[in-house]
Amino acid sequence: SSGSDDNDVVVVGGGPGGYVAAIKAAQLGLKTTCIEKRGALGGTCLNVGCIPSKALLHSSHMYHEAKHAFHNHGVKFSSVEVDLPAMMSQKDKAVSNLTRGIEGLFKKNKVTYVKGYGKFISPSEISVDTIDGENTVVKGKNIIIATGSDVKSLPGIAIDEKKIVSSTGALALTEIPKKLVVVGAGYIGLEMGSVWRRLGSEVTVVEFGPDIVPTMDSEIRKQFQRSLEKQGMKFVLKTKVVSVDTSGDGVKLTLEPAAGGDQTTFEADVVLVSAGRVPFTSGLDLDKIGVETDKGGRILVNERFSTNVPGVYAIGDVIPGPMLAHKAEEDGVACVEYLAGKVGHVDYDLVPGVVYTHPEVASVGKTEEQVKSLGVEYRVGKFPFMANSRAKAIDDAEGLVKILADKETDKILGVHIMAPNAGELIHEAAIALQYDASSEDIARVCHAHPTMSEALKEAAMATYDKPIHI
Ligand code: FAD
């Protein structure tokens, strides 16, 4: 047994949910241990998710801009090339710096870090097979499960991380594929598809459903899809991949209409399977202590993140809710605040969502479809970046801001932005929604000129009155 028998909190999993919970617990004076099997902190997000994907999105965007946009700004050079190994090593450096940074934060906050695979012996004891081949038992008054999620596999498509890759393999290809097929048009598929498209791949996205990113406001989605198509991405919707044949040089896919019908074949060099993610609890021995899960394997919790087993909690991708890093972090903080006798709070209606393509698409609050289905009378205010002076000055003016507000009270219900930096712009809207602001509240805030943020102000003006610049 380890020396940390008297833990107040033991966190299983060191992703954005788990490591944030561990740091917060220690800051609140609780004796805390975090167990992580990967050998590096930061979880999916930092190691094979948010961070490496944003590194490659930025690098590939730079290449694309150098090739297609710099000359418009009078910046000329004779040739531009991709050095893929250098691009990958920039990404790897970013990841390793950040994971080591979290280890530093653990030391600073006195969180004990145990590297190994944890499984329940009892509701207060975790057996850990450590990375260096030992076994230790970590005890705690409270245990937080933060074991995250894993790639969802599809029947008939075995992932080998070479020709048939998950997002993890797509972040580490050693050659630029001539033809890439992305199976699943969620944000991860579109981001990774964008990376390889910009680097020269022919990219075809095959999606079972009728729409890309189905949770998006449909008016924004249509413009977004058109923008991706202009960049050369192809979409085959309402179609399923029945099987893949990897016996030849590349991959031969067999496709079938979602509604049934004649099969067709399609060739690719690499196939990316990005059809969603599933909660990861394998090897945890949840049955042993009787923790309840839903049909999809997500751990069921109450508003205090408590499972049905007293003293056992769960947060992040492993519980229901949006599978996003910032949501996992909010869960972690709120869960630990409850444990420390305080009050925690996560507003799941106000978790922003961002697709980090170019332009980016970001949203917070309700889509027009959701507002309609609630039967609320509403107004829509829109402002295109084509009429925003900063966007025009830098020649990057694709996209718009769309605000939905209650017709009677003018309270903002949802904000949707497509713009190069939408992921940053959205937080002004997130604060407005959090404080129950009206569109007039945003419109009457002085916004610096010339900024992209002025488009939000103008869209707010358009919601209850008239914009100036269009
Ligand atoms: P995870 O990050 O999955 O962490 C769980 C950790 O627990 C893992 O490190 C795992 O090794 C460990 N673990 C599991 N079981 C055990 C065990 N028994 N013992 C010990 N350790 C264990 N989200 C965003 O918000 N923004 C983005 O831009 C974004 N981009 C993404 C891009 C990609 C390609 C992918 C795949 C995901 C992306 N996500 C993004 C989603 C984000 O990564 C997850 O929502 C987030 O990581 C969830 O955090 P978590 O702490 O719940 O779980």
C-alpha cells in the first residue's frame, strides 16, 4: 500500500477533467492523489486531441496562406514547401511542454501523481498496476472517476492506425495521403480533414446523416459547408460505409445509401474513422462496486457528480453531456467544490462549442431550431464580416454573426459566429448569456475599432433595431 492512505480525494484519470479536479481539490486543502495510466498528464485533449490538432491546424493554415493568400498582401517568394517531419515535431514539442507543465502544477499544488492503471477494489480503494511494473493500493475517502473517452469504432472497419486511422493516427501520418476519406462529419473529422486538405490531400467526407455537425444552427451550417466545399472538401451525405478492403495498395471502401440501395465503391489511400467517441471505463472494475451506467456506458451521476455508490463520483467525457475539454474542467471544479463543502455549478446550456477550421464556427446557447421547438417568439439579428472593416482590411471576411433574442424581453438566447477567430469572439456572447443580457446590452457596450468584435455589436443592433454599417 502506498503512503497516501489518508487521501481526501483520489482522481482516476489525468485528463482535463481529472487533473483540474486534482489541482482544485489540493487548492481547497484536500489531500489529493491523481492516477494516470498514459505516462503523461493532460488526457486525450492534450496528448491526442485538442492541442495536437490545433497545432496542425495552425501549421497547415500557415502553409495554405503562404501558398494562396500572401501574394494578395504583396508578400512574394519563389517556392513554398511542406516539411512534414518538422511540422509534426513542432506539434510534439507543444504537447510535451504542456504535459510537463501540468506535472509542474501538480508539484506546486502538492498533488501526488501515481503513474499506472487503476481499478476499484472497494468504493474507497484503488489497485494500481504502475507503469514500472509494481502494484500499489491507493485509498481515499472520495474517489473521482475521470477516465474519459475513446474512439468509437464502426462495424466492418478495423482501425490499424496506418491505412485505417482514428484521430490519433490522423495526427501522426508520416506522408500526405493523396486521397483521404473521412468517415463522419463531426467537428473532429472536419478539423482533421481540413489539415490534410490544406496540405494537398483530396478529402471526401462520408456521413451517414443528412447534415454535417448536426448540433450546429442550420443556417450557419449551410454557409459552413459551402465554405469547406470552396476549399475543395467533398461531402457524401446520407451514406454509410459498409466495409473496407485493405488488401491492395490503398483502401477500397464499399458505400451504401443510408436508406438502403445499390452499393458503390470508392478508393482512398487513408481512411479516417471519426464517427464519435464512447466513454472509457474498461478495466476499472466498476461492476465490482456496482456503479450504474446508461446503455451507452456513461456513468450516471446526480447534480453533485455523485454516482449511486456513496463516495464515488464521476466527471468529464465518462458522464453524459457534451464531450469537450472545457466541460470536463468545469465538472471537475464543481465536483470538488461540493466535496469541500462548498457549492459548485455547471450550466450545461452555456458550454460554448467551437469548430477550429478556417473560418472557425463557434456557438453558445440555443440554435434557431431549438428556439423554434421551444415555441418561444424570437428575433434574429445578423451581421456579415463582409461589412466589418477589420475583416476587410485583412482580406479575411468570410462568415457572419447571428444572434437570437426573445422577441418580448430582448434577452439573448443564442449566438452563432462563423469567422476566422470565432472561437475567441464567442466569449463575449458567453458572458452576455451568463448575465442574462439583452441584445441591446451588447449593442450599447463601446467596442474598439477596428475589430472583428464590432460585428457582434452590429449583429446585436440588428436584433432589436438597425445596424449602422449595412
Ligand atoms: P480524457 O481527456 O480522455 O482523460 C482521461 C484520462 O484517463 C486518459 O489520459 C486515460 O489514459 C486515463 N485513464 C483512463 N482509464 C484509466 C485507469 N483505469 N487508470 C488510470 N488512468 C486511466 N475538446 C475541446 O474542448 N476542444 C477541442 O478542440 C477538442 N479537440 C479534440 C480533438 C480530437 C482529435 C479529440 C479526439 C478530442 C478533442 N476534444 C476537444 C475532446 C477532449 O479531448 C475531451 O472532451 C477531453 O479530453 C475529456 O476530458 P476527460 O478528462 O474527461 O477525459
